[in-house]
Amino acid sequence: MQVTVIVPTFNEAPNVAELVQRVSAATVGLEAEILFVDDSTDATPAAVAAAAATAAIPVRLIHRDRPTGGLGGAVVAGLRAAAFDVCIVMDGDLQHPPEEIPTLIDRYERGEVDVVVASRYSGTGSAAGLADRTRIAVSKLSTALTKAMFPIRLKDVSDPMTGFFLVDRRSIDVDALRPHGFKILLELLARRPLRVCEVPFEFADRHAGASKASLREGLHFFAQLTSLRFGKMSLFAIIGGLGAIVNLLIVWLLARAGVGDIFAMIVAAEVTILGNFVLQERFVFSDMKSDASGVWSRFAKSFAFNNTELLVRIPITALMISTWHLSVVIATAITLVVAFLVRFMFHSLVVYA
Ligand code: GDD
Ligand code: MN
């Protein structure tokens, strides 16, 4: 049995030595390697090199100078570079006990599965190591939401957000993955039907250092969930919808304050154009951006498009107001809906092409 243990790391220097030691001990009798995929700014690479020098099994390091896709991107880079097809993905902070590796392998070797999920929520599993009650609640809630959104694919999976699992690389299409942030297993399971089974495990306390989970990761998670399930269009629609509400609110407030219709529409449009661009960059097209330096060029295209749209939309809206005697809010609402579809096509085909 050959296995690559993929460990994504971000500033885990104090945990590396113990991890290598415990993974080596847990893989005695297998042909195993440890592959660190590291985005650290601390001494993790040096710690890996030191541990590799005395380790009982091969230890490799990929250090990414220009990391993309966060934790998920690191895992995908690991899947590409792994020496063996059977890969185990686990965290570098020892919250995933290396002693469970034989359990995952045993289950895989019994056959008929592509993925073995180490679950905190099945059988004797436990999420105690999540430390505080808020995180446990958030984790349970988002797990329930996720399962509700993928009722068939996740039928037999109690913990689609775990970072501890075995995957046979031959069963997945690595090139089709668009990882972003923490939930790489969810993406694997959502993209295509796989044969999945679970083994319970106890999520341990962090060995050293602090978690990299954050509100920002949480927002990325919801963005990923929506776009995996309903496609990018839906996420674009949610942000566009929010923008339209803000737009109408501004028009309404300014109209009430006695500001002229056209001026109100322009102010409202410019505010939402800026807000929408920031949200789109962050959440909708984040996996399609070629690089961060192009942000101004994307902004220029998006800004030019939206202002052209505005130039067309204002006279049409004004015409609707005068011929049909609509209120400025209603007329703006109608033209915003039409503009939305055109805008989505332009952004996905031109701005983020
Ligand atoms: N290469 C790389 N790049 N590694 C990263 C990055 C990154 O941007 N961000 C985090 N990591 C590494 C950490 O160094 C650690 O080894 C592992 O990914 C998990 O990160 P933690 O910061 O320890 O996350 P956690 O313990 O809060 O979250 C765990 O539980 C979640 C479910 O509640 C992880 O197992 C998640 O994968 C899991 O979804
Ligand atoms: Mn952790």
C-alpha cells in the first residue's frame, strides 16, 4: 500500500516535528511520504527541512511563494504533486490525530470507495477541539445547511467540512477543481458522484499556534456553497440584488429629500457600481482572476460598462416616468432587472474572461 499524506501549512513551525514523528509511526508497514504544501511566512520551511533530515519516511516540501486558493489551493497543489494516487489530507496542527491514518487506510483497502471521510459527527466522533461553543454551533449549522443544499451527494456524509480525509486521486478530476479557502472536501464531493464512506474521529485540541479560520473564511464558504450549488450566476444575482435594493433605497431617500430624479439615479448608481465591484472581486469571480495587479484594469472595464449602462438606462427610465407616469423608484426597479442580465454576460465574458 502506497500513500501520500498531504499537509497544508500556514505558520505551523512549532507543530511540524511532532507531526512528522507521529505520521511516520502511524504509517509503519506502508510505503508512505509526507508532502507539506506551505504558504507560511514563519520558519515552517526550516522546521520541515529539519524534520525531514531525521524522519523515518520521505518528507517533501512545496513552498508556494505566490499562494492561490488558500487552504483548498494548497490541497489541490498537493494532489497534483503527490507521488502516490491514494492521498490522505490532514491539518498540520495535530487536530487530526495521525494515529487514525491506519483506520482510514483499512477502510479504503476493504474496497468499493473513492473517498474515506474522517468525521467529527458520526458514531464516536467528536468536535470538542473546536474550542468554543460559537464555533461548534457555526460548524453544525453550516453542516446542516450544506447537507440541505446537496441532499443526494451528501446523503451518507455527516461531516462534509472536515479537513481530514482519504481520496483516491484517480477518482477525481483535479483540473476541474476551483478551490477557495477551507472547504476542499465539499468541493470534491459536490463536483461529481463519488463512492464515499466515513470513519469517526475525535477532533483534538490544537498543538500550538492559533486557528486561521475567520469571518472572512466564513463568507467565502457561503459564496462557494452558493456557486457550487447554483452556479456563479446565482451569487452574482445575490450581490446584484443587494445592490439593486441599496440603489432603490438611495433613489427613494433622495427623491423624498426633493433631489431631482436624474441626479438621484446617478448618485445611487455610482454608489452601487463601486460596492458591487468590490463584492464581485472578493466572492464571485475570485477563482477566475488571473492576478491581483490586474484589478485596476478589471475595474476600468467594469466601471466603463456600468456607466455606459447608466447612460442608456437614465433616458429610458425618464421616458417611462413621463409616458407611463410611474414613480422614479418603480421605473428604476424595472430597468435594473433588464440591466442585470446584460451585466452578468458582460462580466463573465469580458471582465473576468
Ligand atoms: N498552505 C496553506 N495555506 N495552509 C493553510 C492555509 C493557507 O492559506 N490556511 C490554513 N492552512 C492550514 C493550517 O496551517 C492548518 O494546518 C490547516 O490548514 C487547518 O487550519 P486551521 O487554522 O488549524 O483551521 P481550523 O482548525 O480552524 O479548521 C479546521 O476545521 C475545519 C472544520 O471546522 C480545518 O480542518 C478545516 O479544514 C476544517 O474545515
Ligand atoms: Mn486547526
